Amino acid sequence: MQIMGVNHNISLRNIKLNGIIGLLGLVMLLSYNAGAQQEHADFKNYQYSFSRVAEAGKKYTDSIARQFKKKGINYPPNDIYLRAFKSQNELELWARNNETSEYKLIKTYRICAMSGKLGPKRMQGDRQVPEGYYFIEDFNPKSDYYLSMQLSYPNYSDQIQGKPDLGGEIYIHGGCVTIGCMPMTDEGIKELYTICLNAKLNGQEFIPVHIFPTRMTKNGVNYLAHEFSKNLEYQEFWSELKYGYDYFEKYHKILPVMYSPEGRYVN
């Protein structure tokens, strides 16, 4: 009986201890959520404290919402995806309502200038627009090029495959000049910035941006093979990108981005 009593007391102590631990966990979770909500509110207030952002939203929100509605996509969006093609000077905006559905093409924007040549960016000062898989890393409401969104260049592939000094600060921005970025004109960036900002404010932490040398169709691949026949490094790199391109063309979904230890895209 004493043994049973001891076990009973131990059980009560365990229940109390578990209850305390659970309560502490709940307090920490509530504190984290409160902190995240405050950070979200601070980010939104900061962005809209700039007249450029507020005016862009006021000008384009209604027309943007109509474009999304025509495609059966909610606005503000839950999930958007940007896909750029250097040869065509085009940037596509895709969106979907949830992670199980297919992306739908909302609009194609004109990139008004492009520097460098086809191929990845491997060093600072090469004037190259990167190629590969990135995401929007930062929103700059006071850019020298009206508004700008910074890409996550260099990624792991760039760091392993490129030179030690890779540079950085690659943007999608306004204006129509570039030494490695993707300018959209001021009007173009107003609309695109508004969409991407609202996707982030609606909960999308990472907005993927995939940059290809050209549309990786049969004709596009043949062109690359002909023009860069002696550049085996580029050919191998583009074959990695083509797998992701083909997958999206077939399923209208994007694959997770994974790398080998050598910095190659693994599919």
C-alpha cells in the first residue's frame, strides 16, 4: 500500500510538473505570436509610411484585384511565383490559392533593359543578370530606382560555382537602366511591388524568383547549344535549370530547391 501511495504521489507530481511545462510552453507560444504580429504590423506601417508605396497601392490595387479575379485567384494572394527569361526580356507573374493547386499565369511584364550576356553571374563586376533559383529577400521603398525588391543572390550554387568576390544587391526595380538587375520602369514596378508586398503581408514568407537564359523549349535549347557549344560549364548548368523548367511546364508547380555539395541544382 505504501508503494502504491508513493507511486500515486509521484504521479501527482508528474501531472503538476507537466502542467507547469505546458503552461510555460503556452506562454512562450503566445509571446512568440504577439512578437510576430507586432513585427508584421511594424513592417506594414514602415512600408506604407512612404508615399511611393501608398500611392502605388492606391493606384493599382483595384485593377490588380480584377486581374486576379479573372483567373479565379484570391487577392491579396496566398502564393505567387515570378519567372524571368533574359533572351525575351520578360518576367511572368504566376499565382495560386493554396499549395496543392496549380499556378496560373496572371500577367507578363516587360523587362525594359538587360545587361551582360546569357549565362550565370559568377563574379562581381561582370554586369551579368544572375540565372537560377532565388527568392525576394527585401523590399526597398526608398530605392534610387523608385521601388525595388532585392533577390537572394548569391545563393548556394553561386557561392560554390562562382569567384570568391560575387558581389550582390541584385534587384527587380523601377527605371530603365541596369548593370545586372531587372528594371521594370517606374509604372511596372509600382504594380509588381504592390502585388509582392501584399503577398508577403498575407503570409507568404518566401516569394520564389526563377531566372532562365531563355524559354527552355526545343528551339531555345538548340539556340543555347549552338551559340555556346564550346562552353560545357554553361551547358551543364542549363541542363539543371531545364529540369525545373520542364517540371513547371508540365505540372504548373515548382520543385523544392536542393543543391549538391558541388553547388549544382539537384532534382
